[in-house]
Amino acid sequence: MTAAQEQDLQLQRRLQQDSILLAGKTIYINPFLYWRRFDSNTDRWLREPGQLPEEQIAVNRSRFYPELDWTLLKDSDREIKDGAVEMFLKSMELIGTFHPELSSGHLLEVERKMAITKKRSFERWVEKSYRRRAKQEAWERRRFDRDRFWRSWGEWLALEATHHALAPAVALLVLTGVGGWWLGSSHSSCPTLLPPPQQTGVR
């Protein structure tokens, strides 16, 4: 098998996982394959976790994770799986919007295949999204702290009391600099006295 044939085979397998054939029509179950039909608001709504109410996610946990006891999960695992449930709900809403001809039975088939093939993919996507968000928040927090530091310094320097306190110190620094320059220049202008050469030999 050539490299091109192997690549085509991998693509076909991926499309089989990302789609389902219903009534002679291919329905994509990967929501990102509909991106050409998104506007910017829909794209942001799909990609960013936390867009759906927590109550809606909680009541649908057992719908997509019937095997889990949610009370035994760590907080971090629960957060990721809640994000995956949100992705399931968003995906089903998008598929129903782009394929209004699908019956409730067809949508149930879509949901079943999605729960089997996309669960881990959604969890990885949510985990990456949370990491990106944490990194962005940390960067914004550092920038805020840096701006606040320089702003507080500027406000302190602008105070009249600061001017009165700094004026003597600035004057002292100027006098010290001028005095050091004067001493250095006076030393360089004085001729160097050399001792007379010693005479050798017997007179």
C-alpha cells in the first residue's frame, strides 16, 4: 500500500467516526465540520466552555455518561466531563439546526454514535480549552499587576509631597555629580612633578 492510499484509508476511517448515514444522507457528528456555516458568535459559543447553564449540564450527565458515579469524581475530572456534556448538547443542537429534516429516531441514532465515538475527543478538547483559558487569565493578571505597579509609581511621583521630599535628594545628587566632575578635571589639569634624574658615576 502506498503512502497516498494509506492516507486516504485513514481519512475514510476518520470520516466514518465523524459521520453517520441516515436515510441515504451523510450526517456529520463532529460539530467542527460545520464550521463553514458558522458565524463568529456560533463559533465562539461552540468552542468556549461555560456557555450553557450548569443546571442543564447536570440533568444531562447520565444521558451521556450513564456508567459514571459523579459523586466519586475529583473536581478536575468532573469539570472536564461537564465540559464534554456541554459539547454533546451543543453538537446535538447544531445538528438539529442544520438538519431539520431528521426525525427524533434519527437524532437518537446520532446521539448514540456520538456518545460512543466522540466522548474522549470532547474531553481532550475541553481540557485544552481550560488550559488555554488558564494561560490567558494568568497573562492578563500579570499585565494588570504590571500596569498597576507603574500607575501607582506615577501617582506617587505626581504628589506635591513627593516633590518636596525628592527636591533635596535631587539637589544633593546634582551637587555630588558636579563636585566629582570638578575634582576630576582639576587633577587632570595639574602637571605631574617628577623627581630630578639621578646622576651616576664618580665626580
